Amino acid sequence: MPRVWAWAVICAILLVAHAPAPASADPHGVPLPRGTRLVDGRHASGLGFRATVDHYAKRWKASGIPVTEIGPYRVRGVDVMRFVRTDKAGEWLAVHVWRTGGVTWISVVPRPLDEPRSTE
């Protein structure tokens, strides 16, 4: 009977080790939608393109963060929406949301190091 428990523990460890890595909760101070995961160092949204865009539009409006919305638009089959921060506060400069191959991706552009309030 002890062998069964040992195999169960080994299998549980292997499952945890090979599970997809969760995305960091807030890269550069930008919270990610629920279900977002890290794939090869990039953030794949847990929501679809439209839902992710709506998520950020509502978040910026509710928190009073001034952004310029660029898009949505399509370039060579890729849907793109950009939120560019218009004030000089915060750690991030822009958030890009794009969909390609049926996957919605999120990219956070950090504020350049030579700008005020840069954290890196």
C-alpha cells in the first residue's frame, strides 16, 4: 500500500510541474483579465478580443486613467486595439490588445526609463 501513495505523490508533483504558468497579476501595474495565462513569455487573455477590449475600456474609465483609444482596426488579418496613456503618471505607457490565430494577446508597454516616474 505505501507504493500506491508514493506513485500518487509523484504523479501529483509531475502534474503541478507541467501545468501552464499563470500570468503575473499586474505587469507594470496593469491588472490582467481573469483566466489570462503566460505562454512563451506573452500574456494570452482568458477572454475573447471584444471582451478584453471592453474590460480595459471599463477599467480605465472607472479608475479615471486618461487614455487615448486607437482602434479597433485590422492589419493583415490581425485585430488590434491600443490604449495609450495620456498622463505622465504610472508605470505603463500603453496596453495593446490583439487577436491572431483565434488567440487574444495582451502587451503592456512600460514607461521609458528617461521619463519621470519610471520605476526600472
